[in-house]
Amino acid sequence: MKVLHIDSSINGQQSVSRQLSAAIVRRLREANTGASVAYRDVVADPVPQSSGMAGSSPLLDEFLAADVVVIGAPMYNFGVPSQLKAWLDTLAVAGVTFSYGASGPQGLCGGKRIIVASSRGGIYSAPSPAAGMDHQESYLSSFFGFLGAQIEFIRAEGVGMGDEQRQRAMDSAFAAAGALQAA
Ligand SMILES: Cc1cc2nc3c(=O)[nH]c(=O)nc-3n(C[C@H](O)[C@H](O)[C@H](O)COP(=O)(O)O)c2cc1C
């Protein structure tokens, strides 16, 4: 099994999503002893902003080669970090990851499993009244759904709402990471 591990937090070692994505990858390695892991930090090693139609690239090849993609994705200003957006912009390539035909769009990434380590200062999960302001998880769901991939979220939310809520959120997210099943 090939794992691609992406991190996009600007918060270095303190980052919740980095700690969580690392725990997810650790668990996947435990469950699949033969797994190989490629790592990409889109903050330390920024992806250039797209300046035209996305096409074939080493980043796309790396994504296509992965069976499982683990993405550390914090919520910044209700969306994903711009560094992560720049990486995503390299992946939507007509004829490679999706196609348009007579019956509309078709995702071509059917076999791929995406696991998102999501972190956010507030609470957006339904029935939160702020659910409509979540353009982070909803965007990632739409994006990878469009490509036909399976996406799941392991979430630490409300981490900015005091020590108690932060601890609860972290405990529950790390427990979910530890309970992940192999592909
Ligand atoms: C630049 C920036 C923007 C943020 N915007 C939001 C936001 O819109 N909504 C929210 O709930 N939290 C927001 N936060 C809080 C982060 O989502 C929270 O601290 C989360 O843990 C960040 O993940 P990280 O620790 O992996 O960087 C923001 C934090 C930063 C640094």
C-alpha cells in the first residue's frame, strides 16, 4: 500500500493537524506493515500558484501513485490554507483525474482513499449554527468527490474554545485515528 502524507499548517510543531496527520499515518503503518509513505510539506516546500491549465506534473504523479492520501488540513479563514489550495490545483486535470462526457462529469480516482486530519478553532459540525461557514471540509468533500475518490474526516474542532474543549477534541480525534482500519 502506498501512502501519500501531506501537511499544510503554518504552525510548525504546535500544529494540531500535523500531529493528527502523523498519528493517522502511524496507525496506517501499524495496520499495513508493508506500507510505503511519501511525505510532502506544502508550507516548507510551497507549490507554485497555478498560472494556467493544470497538466502532468511530478505532484500529480505522486498523487496518482498513492492508494491512500492523508492530508493535514487546518481551517484558515473558513477555508483551507492557500498552500494546500495550490497543491489541490495541480490535481484536477481533465482526462487524468476526471472527465466530462455526455452524462456530465466523471471522477477517475475511484480506487483512492483520502483521510483528512481536520482542525479548527470553532465548531462547525451539524447541528452547529456555523455549519454553513465551513468551506474547509465541505470544499475538500466536493473536490475529492468530483475526482471520484472516497473521503473521510478525522476532526479536532473547537480547539480555540478553551483548554477543556481543546483536550476533548484532541482526545476524540486521536482515538479515531487509533481506531482506523487498514484499507
Ligand atoms: C491564519 C489562521 C486563520 C484561522 N481561521 C479560522 C477560522 O476561520 N475558523 C476557525 O474556527 N478557526 C480558525 N483558525 C484557528 C485554527 O483553525 C486552529 O488553530 C487549528 O488548530 C489550526 O490547525 P493547525 O494547528 O494544524 O494549524 C485560524 C487560525 C489561523 C492561524
